[in-house]
Amino acid sequence: MVAHDVLTYLCAESVGFSVKPVRITPYTYSEMDRSPYNREYSIEMREGKAPAVTAEDPEYDENEYYTPFVLYEKPQAGKVSAIQVLALYSGEPDWGMDNGISLSPVQSLMGGSQGYRHLKYGLFFLRAGKALERALHFDRLSRAAFDRGDQYWGIRFAARAIHYMEDLLTPFHTKPFPELLLLRKLFDLRGLYFLTYNYHMNFERFTGYGLWHGNRDFIDPVRDAKVSALSHLHSDLQKAWRSMRNLFYSLFRECGALWREGMSEGPVKLKGEEVARINPSGRLHCGIRKWLGCAASVVKGYIAHSLIPRMQQQP
């Protein structure tokens, strides 16, 4: 999804996550985290800066949609607000760390290693993608950092975990297209690819634009979402993913009603002003609110029941 930092910030604020400053510490977890990463990616320390929304590939550049909903403050005496660490670095996995890696033979069908790690597709009886596993991976690293007494990396790893949770619960990350559409487009797979790609990307740009610009239709369902109990992270995330997979069908259908022309001929990137003019149907509007509410409920539950107790155990 787009605008991870806004969704995370609103959820953290809603459950009373700490605004107290934490000391920024260096990264010392390479021996603990043996996952492969993009060799060209180096860990960024972006305190006081906006999330990295500019990309070398113009198709993935979000700069024209961005406006600073969250005002990130510069560090003072080597410390920065805990809630700002959580919000800022919930966008970190999109900054290049998952690009250009050989992970699976199926990643070429999912947008490369970035897609493979940020999606969990369920199509017919097939399952592919590691968004759930990456969320659990960084949750474990968060626990390990807190066990060391390292609040900064405990929060920052939790922010990465939240990123993958939010991706896991984005409807267009649960399926590439409805199964029946594959049967209808069996002899036009190129058109099917671009249709799927364009609906996915522009749907997320539309909602991300709304979040960054403080649109109440997007902000209110996040603020109003109830805190999920999250008694068992793995199974609860699986359950929420299935719910979003079911929601996908209606959202895909409504995107088809909104963008009838030109979406199957090649990549289409809507300009910021085009996104701002979109008037969603009532069903699309309701579907987006349901998605954001579900994702926010899970993220709030994780922050309230996992992250805050870890911080409270620190001296």
C-alpha cells in the first residue's frame, strides 16, 4: 500500500503509543538477521526527514502524491520521538531493501523479489508470497532488540513488521485478479497483466493520496477502528488476510467500473491531479473504508498488545 506512515501514525496515536524520545542507536543486528537483502541498499537514518517516496523508476515514484501529514521532527541530543520512529520506518521496506534478490522461481510473476516479499497471493488453490512471514520475522527481531534494552531498534523492527502486516491486509496484495477473469482472458494474458497491474497501482495511489492529504473519508475509518485482540499473531493475521481476500472481488469490480478504458494496453500512472478528481462509487467508497478499518484494527492490536508492553518492561 501507499502512505504506510499515515496509517501507522494514526493507529499508534489512537492507542496512546509513546511520544517520549528514544535514543537513536546504530544497527548491530546483521548476525541476527541472516535474510538476504538488496546488496545496493544501505540502512538509512531518516530522522527529521520525510519517508523516501521518490524512486529511480518513475512508475514507482510517489512524490507527486505525497504531502507531509506527519510532521517529522529533527533529533534533539541524539533522541527522537518514539511514535515518529514507528511511523517513519513503517515505510522502510519500500525503500529498496527487498529489490533485486533471487528468492523464488515464482517471483517473476509477482513483480520480482519486492512483490514476492510484500504480497500473499491466493489464486485457486495456489499460495505465493511472503508478506506474512516477513511480518513475523521482524516481530521476532523487535522482541530480540527489546531484550537487549535497545528501544530504538525494537520500535524500528516493529515498524517493519507493521509494514508487512499492512501490505498483507491490502486487498490487491491478496490476489492478482479474480479467477473467472483468468478464464475469460486466457488468450490475452498481456492485457490481463496490465489490467491487474494498473488497477492495483492506481487503487493504492488513490487511497495513499487520500491518507497523505488528510481526507476524512480515509482518516476516519482508521481512527474509529476498534483494537483487535490479536491473541495469536500468526493465526489472527491469516484470518484478517482471508477477510481482505474476500473483499478484493468487489474492489476489483468497482475499479473496473471506474477505469473502463485503456487499462489493459500498457502501464498507466495517474497524475496527482487525476487522482484528486476521482469520485468513487458508493460501493468502492464503502470497500475502501472496510479495508482501512480492518487493517487499522490489526495494527492497533499489535501496537497495544505487543509493542507497548515491550516498551513498558524497559527500565
